[in-house]
Amino acid sequence: MALNPGVSLALEATHAGSPELSQAIAWLDAEANRIVRASRRVMTVQCREHDLWGSAFAVFLGVADSTQSMAVAQYFRHHYTGIVQAGQLRHLPAGTYWEAGCARDQYQNGAFWAVPVGWFVYTLDVVDPGLADKTVLDMVRDFKTHGACEWAFGGKRQLPNYLASAALPLDGIRAMLARREGKPLPRQSPVRKARSDS
């Protein structure tokens, strides 16, 4: 059974002419299912915190419905000051930390990252385009001053010249701008394409 049949079918339809790619996708799908089954056992006890990155990514991919997308966007707007620093996003809501993980207020346990900012602003833009723009501008100002680092917290910056921080936000930012202009979304994901075809 596929983790998300819509995603698998859309990917397979896109690459129907490539048996090797179809086999690779089938393997990834089975591996994802194995990991999810193992994770479910753990998540019933710990690590049940709300994941801001995952929520933004679900909206960006088009797998969240309109009600869910609006709820996520509203949450981002109402909690902005606690979840964003210098245009970069925490993994978890303000004051929330992973139960099992590294020390608080660093790395993935309270620090702020640029990696998900494209998905974040794509989502936030639905309810507050001005705040979405401010986020992008603040992130770029921070990069110009401190470089594109892996993560930041207060005045601390870790791992300068982190390519994922510089590159990943661009896809969501471009998609946000295309949506504003009524243009087709760039490099439309198979999930978003499957939803728009139905």
C-alpha cells in the first residue's frame, strides 16, 4: 500500500516511460511506509509537537485542503513574532521544544532556519501579503549582514554559506509571486498538478 497513492500515481504517470525510475519510486514509497510505521510507535509517546515546517510544506505542495491551508496561514500570521526571527522560521511553535533532541534554542530545537521560508511565505501570503514580503526582505537583509547560515538564534549564527538556506526559499517565493500574478506556478509539483487536473 502506498503512503500517499496520489503522489505515487502522479510521479509514475509523469515518468511512465522509465521503468528504472518507476522501480526507484516504488522502493522509496515502501521505505517511507516502513519509516512511518516505525515512527507511529514512537510518536504515540514523544515528539508529538506541531511541526511548522511540515505544515507550510503541506500547503505549498497542495496536499492541505483550503480549510487546512487557511488555518495554517492564520496561525502563522497570529504567531509571527514568536516563530520568525530575521525572516527565518522555527521548527516548532514559540516556547515549544522537542522532547528528545539537542539542547534548547539551537539547531532544530528552537533555532530559526531559512530552509522552509519559501513554503512559509507561500502560505502566509494567502492572509497577509505584506507580512510575507517583510519576511523575505528581512531574510535577505540578514543574509547580507551575516551570510546564509544553516540556523540562527539571537546573535548566534551556525554554519555559514549553507547552500540550502540560500537556495530552497527561492522555489516558494517564486511560486508566491506567480500566484499573485495569476501565472502558472513554476515547476508545479505532481501533487499540485494532480489536484488542479481533478
